[in-house]
Amino acid sequence: MPEPAKTFYLTTPIYYVNDAPHIGHAYTTVAADVVTRWHRQRQEDVWFLTGTDEHGEKVLRTAEANGVSPQEWADRLVETAWQPVLTTLDVRNDDFIRTTQERHETAVQAFLQDLYDKGEIYSGSYEGPYCVGCEEYKLPGDLIDGTGEYEGQKLCPIHRKPVEMLAEENYFFRMSAYADRLLALYEEHPEFVQPASARNEVIGFVKQGLQDLSISRSTFDWGIPIPWDDKHVLYVWFDALLNYATAIGYGADDEAAREKFSRTWPADVHLVGKDILRFHAVIWPAMLMAAGLPLPKQVFAHGWLLVGGEKMSKSRLTGIAPRDIIDTFGSDAFRYYFMRTIAFGGDGSFSWEDMVARYNGELANGFGNLASRTAAMIGKYFGGTLPKAGPATDLETNLEAVAAKAVADAEDAIDRLAIHDAVGAAWTLVDATNVYLTETQPWKVAKEEGETDADGRGVDGGRLATSLVTAAEALRALAVLLNPVTPQAAHALWEALGAEPALGALDAQQVSAAASFGVLPAGATVTKGAALFPRLADDA
């Protein structure tokens, strides 16, 4: 028998449980969901992992401040915030890893023991500035000077809070030994770190010289114990990064888990925010090199969501909960807005005013109205039954060509993780179909002799039938193309077009074949349901 196909494996970062998710976290998760849904639409085997990072001093301090144990705090946040937000965002993840799960902790200890046995880990002492928010020792050159209440202190450039000077007896990973191999990796595989700006940053960082990495803490106990020295717990990043392997069976005893790991690893894409790029593009591949494991194919660092010019952050009071937006606009609109308006890989700003304008202009008036008026005219002139089209003219073949280009461009964009370009490519078909209806004017054609019978019902094979069937075919193509982005609207549209009885479920449609017209069968029942995107008042 042939070997099973390699699973397309994509991960988000695992998120700290020191607070509830904001739209910065949601942005990463939705992007991951769109990409993995797209690969599912290609009928590929897909595994999409997300989860939570529950160890470390930051979580410990938050739990203590709330008067509970860190495990109780983590359980509460996962149950009430981190897992429910996936439903709120309409995310279709395959697994949710928690670093406090036994499957993770046991495998992490086995990985660590292996490196220790190989001489990759040694004991030593460390003193330096530490940011609890980042869970990271900082280099002096990384710090910024404080102002105002922090005048005279050194701050973390990300959290804008003073670092703490720590001195501990720790265990160290010989990361400095991997500098040359890492530089060779970036040179031989430029796709490993993307976008190019992120790759250049990582190369510059490694060329400055790497220090060995402190991987344990001994001043608190909320973490995975070092297997040969239980007075120490593992440094949170060394713990957290391994989730990508432990979640798919690394270190497991049973054969099914080992088979899962061999079919799924290495990861195809690690999606991360740019503030955690170095952990994923430097520490993580060095860990895997030391263990003799294959490296992931790509680490893609996207930009920040900005509010008022600052990175989205609960600690700086710029955090917005996803529910705050979705309660007004819906999950489809949330997904569309952030995937369409921000060039994936760069920073992007959010404003309520822009979202209202884009919702009404692009979703309600553009896409939603196109679906609504097409279905309404099929209902008015053909009793809700899709007619038989007549001969195609240049107008029809040109629209089909737009659909073909939209599919090809969107497919290419997804493979580059240019999600904004993929959505933009699909939207060329929305715009072109609206233009097509304006040019063919079916409402006027219906008044021409021979286009309708004595009862005002349209006839098969005429220009009226051709125009409406062509618009319906474009909508069918859009349902397939936009299913990964706006799944609720896409499924409602698929149902309205009466497509499933003849063509099967929307999720089963091969995206590469979406642009071929002449697929919807004559006689299909077309219904005008509720508006896909009801228009909002301008002051919403």
C-alpha cells in the first residue's frame, strides 16, 4: 500500500493564561484557521494545533494576585476564556494543547533528559536583567531607558516595564554551538523564516553571536521539574516550544501516537507574532538540531495589531475582547475584516469606524447584496428554479475568466501566506459579478419580447436565463473561495443556491475546480434567505 500523505500541520503560539484573550490573539488564531480551512478545501489531510502556555513566573504571580493556585487559575482561564473564544471566532482547530497536561510534561522531561545525556546541557550560574512578561533574560542592548515614573530604570521594549535583576544557579543549553548551523539554515532555506524582514532580523541577531541559554529556574516551583534535579523547574520557553511536538505524539509510548508523529512532523508552518520570533527561529531549531529531530518548514512572523499606534495589550489598556466586536458584526465579518485589511506579515491598525465602513461597503452592499438580488430575480422570473442558460457571449466568458484568475491568484497567495491577497483575489469576482449584472441588466431584459411567457415567467435559453445562471455560477465559485474566510455566510449561500443535492457538501468542493462555470444543474432550487450581512446603521 502507498504511504499515507504527509499531513499539513500548522500551529499558533500557545497563549499565556495570565489573562483573557484580546483581538491580537484572535488575529493569529483566525489567520491559522483560514489557512488550514483553505488546505482542507483542497481536500488535504490537515492538523491545526493551538493551546495555552500555563507555566512560569508570570502565571504564578497572576494566580497569587487572585488568591488561587496557578493550576486553578489556568483551569479557570482555559475553561471560561481560551477555549470558548475558539467557538466565538468560529475556529476549527483539531487539538488544544495545555502545557500542564501529562502528555506534554512527560514528553518534555524525556526530551530534556536526552539532551542532558548527550552533554547538551550543563550547570552554571547566571545574573542578568529578566522580564517576567516575556519570561526571558534580556541582553543589555535590548533594553530601553525609562521615563516618567520609570525614570532611571531599564525597561523591556515590549512591555515597557522595568526588568528585574536576577542571579541564579541554573542549567544551560549549549545554544552557542549552533550559531553556524543556524546561519547555514537561513542561507540554504530562506523560506524557513518569513517574511523577509523577519528573516533579516534573525540573521542579524545570530551574527552578533549566541550565548548559551539558561533553561531552568530555582526561585519558584511552578513548572516542569528538571528530571535529574527537582530543585529546578524548566525555563518556560524550553517547555512551551516543545508543545508543537508533544501534541502530535512525540515521546508517547503507544504505536498510534508514534505513527501520528511520523505522519505529521515536521510542522509546515508555525504562525507567531513578531515579538516571539527569536524563540521560534533561533532557540527552537537549535533545540531540534541538538535532539536530532527534523526542523519545521517555516516560521512565519506576522505584525502587531495596533490601537492608537500601540501594540494590542491588556497591560496597557489597549486590549479589545473579540466578543466586543463579534456581538455587533458577527464572526464572519470579524474574520473578513482582519484578514482583508491588514497585509499579513506587517503591522495593522484597527478602528471601529473603518470596520463599519468596510462591513457596509464590502460585505453588506458588495457581497451580500449580490447574493440577495441574484436569488430574488431567480425567484421573481423563474419561481426559484434555476433555468437552463442560453449561449454564452463575451460577457459570460469574461466573467468566467475573472473567476479562474481569482482562484489561481488566491491559491498562490495562500501558499505565500499572503492571506490579504487571497481574500482580495476572491473579491475581484464579487466586484466583477456586480459589474456583470449592471451590464446585462436582467431586470430590463425581462421586459424584452421572448424572454418571458404570458405569465411573466422567464424562459429557458434566453438572455435573462443566461444572465442569472452566470451570476449564480459566480456565487457558487465565491461560496467555495470564501468558505475558509467567512464559513457561515458561505454555507448559507451554498444552501440558498440549492447546490448540495447535486454537488455535495460545500466542504467537499475542490477549490482548484471552483472557477469552472456550468456546474449548477438546471432545476436547482434557489431561495432568497436572510441577508448574509445585514446592513448596519452608520453609527453602529
